[in-house]
Amino acid sequence: MSYLDRIKACNTRDLSHFRPFQVGGVHVGFVRDDMASALKPYAEVFSVDEHAVVLRERLTSFEARTRAVGRVLKDLAKRGFLKGWRDEAYAVTPAFGAPALFVMERAAVPLFGVRAYGVHMNGFVRKAGRYRMWVGRRSRDKPTYPGLLDNTVAGGLPYGMTAFECLGKECEEEAGIPAELSRQAVPVGAITYCAETHEGLRPDVQFCFDLELPETFRPVCHDGEIEDFMLMPIEEVAAIVRDSEQFKFNCNLVIIEFLVRRGLIGPDEPDYVAIVQGLHQ
Amino acid sequence: MSYLDRIKACNTRDLSHFRPFQVGGVHVGFVRDDMASALKPYAEVFSVDEHAVVLRERLTSFEARTRAVGRVLKDLAKRGFLKGWRDEAYAVTPAFGAPALFVMERAAVPLFGVRAYGVHMNGFVRKAGRYRMWVGRRSRDKPTYPGLLDNTVAGGLPYGMTAFECLGKECEEEAGIPAELSRQAVPVGAITYCAETHEGLRPDVQFCFDLELPETFRPVCHDGEIEDFMLMPIEEVAAIVRDSEQFKFNCNLVIIEFLVRRGLIGPDEPDYVAIVQGLHQ
């Protein structure tokens, strides 16, 4: 078991059973063969053949695309192809920062292999040059990855919200970190990966943040997503990441990025270059 | 002009006039067509055809390869194909941390498009949350990139030296930073790029280090490589990087990485994801 194994786990997929998903002449995702078949009946919205899934060209506006795809997704949910409806709109864009082509229900994003963005924050305490990190345990009744370890705060970026706004909101809800503290969080980079999951494909970007917390502060979850927070010596967190699969798959990468950036993994590690590159695939 | 332009400048090449360079069945570099032609007369060492340059298979040991290639390189230097002999051995490896297949004179490394490793360190001063960075100006009589701006300390990694040893040595020679200070330098990651230069191809890895310096410390160059050091507000350094080409090409990336990592460029920058990924190509 190694750090590289965790990175590989986030970058394992077989694109041979996926088809490109195109909107307005732009490639924006990948649809797995089974989902492509499920989309065939909606011929007024999607053109599906063996090479690609294409949003019908007559749907040219943000509103028309959003409405048409939304109707299909509701029907797919009824038919059982789409589970865990969140009622959160995610942007479908050709690139980060570009205007959205349309928005889509969050739960459908991996089904279309559309790039999603999120925020992940490591809260830590530093004393005499030694780090301890706040680690969360996901609730046992969470629909996704129940009971696994998690970063201090993490959440998906819905349409129309900036990464900073999203972080402030998640800090408050997930860990009871008030705005005057969360405002001190520092954006430190991003990890990117492309994982095949049971739902489909996740070519994600997670914006990473650090927040140095006062020793007296204790995170408390207000939205029931995290059942417990633990303040752990960073060496212990590093060993869990390296030697086990106790963390939710992508949280491992956010911690590895922290270890690299803070010099807790250095160029004396033989996999160093592969690790650094692997965090940004 | 933008940060992305600096990243693009380090990743511009046309591989169509390069051929793969193979040693012991492993791809270790790229040789430009003109250099491939120059290698043809050395048929006992290199097999050259239109598809590849291959080190002769009868050269199986580290020593035999090093000796045979070394003889060719000395002759190429005499013939004017290899300039700026440094008398420094660089490792040719299939991957970072793997045993060297052989070693080669540093000046020849880009001619063979072999991956080189180096260390780059930003020395900085922090006061009330504001950063100033020590920037060097390269000597006007340096053979490479004379007069351009440079990171506080930078150097190539010779065979048999660790990144930490190399950094300590360069800190001492290039900036008069004593061991008790340079030992506090923190490894913070690496940048990777692949640039075509007038010499050939540079698919480099630069290990990045940060060193917070006391306000009273002034770097002094002992080896004549840097003519002057300036302590500049980080916003000024950032503007030079973004809006000009005053820095040596790869030093720009080391500074951009610093800006990202320390939250001085954040996800409100539209190019953020492209920048973060671009630093690790």
C-alpha cells in the first residue's frame, strides 16, 4: 500500500465502454454504454449512436437545454436510472470559468461524466512545528461513502456560487466554523482526477484550502453529515492514507497534497515526482 | 500577457522533428533531427534511423554506456555540436528514483532530450501576513540567460547528490545562505514542463523549496552567477511574472507555484485550474 495506490484509485477507468457527450459542438463529458441506451428513448433531446451522445442542436439556449435535460432526468429518476436526487443545480461548462452551457441536477453529473468542482479544506493545529489535523467521520446513514473518514470540510460547488462562498457555507454547516474563522482559510491549489465509480465517470476538480485553527476550537457538525471529528497527529493521518482505505477515495488526495506542500513528503520519497504529477492529472 | 503564457512558454515544442532516444529498451529522451544526423558517424555507439536513436545493445553496463557516450560527446564538443561543457555528470534514468542507466555530461542533456532534475528555492520574508521575495539577477556574463531574473537559489541536480544536498550546496555558493539556515528550507512540491530550446528538448522536473528568511539576512553571491539580489514585495514579483519575460523561463513557474500555494492566486482567477494543471504537465 502506498500514496500512489490512493492516486491510482482516483484515476482508474475504462473509457472503452463510455461515449463522448457533446453539447453545442463541445465535448463536455462521457456517458457509459448502459446510460447511453437508457437515453435512446429521449430522441427529441439526445442523439445517441455508437460513437457519441449529442445534445440535439436545436437546443441552443441555456434555458432550453436546462429544461429539456431536466425533464429527461426526472423521468430517468422515476425509472430508477438516477438515484439520490439532490435538487442542486451543477453547471455544465466547456472549461472552468467559462459560461455554463446549461445546468443539470447534481445526482446526474457522474452519469454524464461531466466535470464537477468542489471544495475540500483541511483544518489543522500547529504547535512547535508539529501538525495535528481535524479528520471527520461520515455519518453511517449518508447515502454515499457512509462511515468513511473525510476532510475537515468538503462539498460540491453548485451553479452560481464561488468556491469561497461555498467553502464558507460548508464550514458553517458541516463543522460549525464561523465566518470570521473560515474567512482565514487559504486557497492552496487544486487536485484533479478522473475516476470511474458505480454511477459513471467523475473527472473532478477539487479546490483545496488550508485553515489553521486555534487549539481551543472544536468543530461541530450541524447538518448531520459528519458523526464525529478527531484531532489527529499528522503522522497518524499520513499512515492511514498510505496504508488503508479508511478515507473516502478523493479525500486521500487532498491530504497527500497537504503532506507534499508542507514538506511532510519530500524528494527523498522515491515516488515523489509520480505523486506530485498524479495529484494533477 | 498572463500566467498561462509563462506556462505555455515552458511547454512549447514540436516533437515532429525529434526522434525517441532509447537505452536498453527504455525510452529516455528525444533527439532533434539535426543532432540525430550528427550522431550517425558514431555507428559503434548509436543506431540512428528515421524512427529512433538507439544506444547500441551491446553496451549493457552503466560503465560501458557512460564511457562510450562520453567519448562521442567529447568529439561532438570538438566538432562544435556541443557547447558549454560543464564537466558535471547527470543521470539518465527511466524514472525518478530508478537506478541510472548511465551518466552523461550536463551540457549534452538537452541535446538528447533526457529528463533533468533541479532544485529551485524562493527565499522570502513575511511580516504581518505580507510577503517579500528575494529575487536574483543573473550575471551578464553567464553563458545561459544572462541578465535575466532568477529565483533566490537554483541549480541542476548532478548524479549522486540528493535534492537536499544539492540545495544546501547551491544556497551556500549562490546566495551565501549558511547550512543552519538552508536546513530550514521546506520541500513544497515540484513543477514539470517540457520545453524546446535552441539546444534541444528539456523535459525537466524542478523540485521547489521555500525558505522563510530573517528580515536581517541579505543573500550574497559567492560564485559569480548572480550579480545582485533584490527584496521585492510579492505583488511586484507577481506582476513581473504575469506581464513580462524578465525572469528566466522556468523561474516563472516556480513563482507561480508559490503564488498558488500561498493563496496569492485563488479560484477566483478564471485560469486557476489551467494554471494548477499547467505547472505539472
